[in-house]
Amino acid sequence: MTTVEKNIGTAPQNYEWIVLCAISDLQDEAVTPFEIDDNKIAIYLIGGKVHATDNVCSHAFALLSDGWLEGTLIECPLHGAQFEITSGEVVQGPADCPITVFKTKVEDGQVLVRLPVE
């Protein structure tokens, strides 16, 4: 089981690839927020590679896209918790629960994210 699937949960789910934006709309070494239905997603473009996580800190409600990105670490603007965006793992507290990581891909210049559907 991958980290992505583990963080989303172990119950069987269906997934759907959703187009978010053109890759040219993203800035390198930056985080961009998106909202799809009830999903708050942070998209990161780092060294030409696209990553996606929950945009809400697992410790307290704060948008990670309002925080600070350094390499592949995102720091929450509220209490300073840090997460590794490639795995969702907590690097520094006060958070003790990982954030969800979503699979991404780029097709025909479009960024897609894989989200669970009900």
C-alpha cells in the first residue's frame, strides 16, 4: 500500500482524475491552493515536478498554502508544524498526524489530481 492510499484510508474507494489547471499557471518553488467540492488541496511545483496534499494542517485549521515552503517541506502558518509534501509525514510538531498526499500527473500541459469519489 502506498503512502497516498494509506493516508486516504484503507476502505475500498473509487478515484477520479480531476483537471486543476495548466502547468504553466503554477510557479516553481511555490504552493497554489485549490478547492474541489469539499476538498482543500495544495499543489506544489518543485523542480518541475507537481505534488499535491491536503491544504489544511492536521493540527489545527490553517491553510498550508498560507505557510512557508522550503524544498519539499511546508510549514503551517498557525503553529509552525512542518510536513514532508512527498509523503505527508510530520517533520516537526505540534502536529502528530500526517496530511493526505494525492497522486498527480501532467497530461497535455494540464495538471491532474487523483481524488476519492463517493
